[in-house]
Amino acid sequence: MDLILWRHAEAEDWPEGDPQGGSDLERSLTARGEKQAARMANWLDRQLPEGARIFVSPARRCEQTALALGRKYKIRNELAPDATVEQLLELVQWPMAKSPILVVGHQPTLGQTIAQLLGLQESECPVKKGALWWLRSRDREGHNQTVVVTVQSPEVL
């Protein structure tokens, strides 16, 4: 199974002086974030098989990131900013799903998922805004392994 974890691109900060002045779900991408999403989407569109399933957080910044790819996707509440690793892995049916799955979501959930799947000692792996991690589950001599296929950042594309 291939699991691609794509962190949303750069988004607006909370309204100044009042971190609760607006809904976190309504924050939009910045102009820089739109460029990051477009660069990553251009690369990803060439790599991602046609049959891939795409799940997106209900946050506006995640949907805007996914829109840059130009493919059909499903908004899933299990990927909201407060999502857990368990919710993400259950949604994508890791490691049993038959088709590749792309998740557009948030830190720290994406980084926590990467750390858990790779067996890292740290509980979280940093993921830059707009970047993606492509992981693959495979069976080797009766043992399930998670391998890193690629890590991409919009700044190097």
C-alpha cells in the first residue's frame, strides 16, 4: 500500500491579537502557499496513479491545497486539525488498502503518523508546509515494513 501524506501549504495566521477571533478551519492559503501547492501538485500529478484515493481535512487551507491537484477528493472530518494517528490510519485502512491513498492534512498528526509508521524514537517528525512524504507498506519474509519512497518539498521543485 502507498500512503502519501501532504501537509497543507502556507496559510494565513490567526487574526492579530485574537487567536480565537476566527475559526481555524477557515484560514486560507497565502499567496506563497498557493504557489507551494501549485508546485507540489504539478509534481504529484505526474507521479500519482489515476486510481489513487484522495482524502482531505475539512480546513479551507487543506482543500485549497488539494484543489491545486485538480483531482476528485473527499473531505473527511477524521483529518481535522485535532485528528489522531489512529483516526488517520483507520480512515486509510493502513496497511491493507489496495489503491494508493493521498491525505492532505495537518501537523502534528502527519508527523506523528510518519514517526509511528517508521518506528522513530521521537513521537513526531517535522513536516514542512506544502511538503509530502510518500510511504509504502511491504511484506518482507513475513514481516510488514514501512519504507520511504520519497520526501518532497515545494522549495526544491
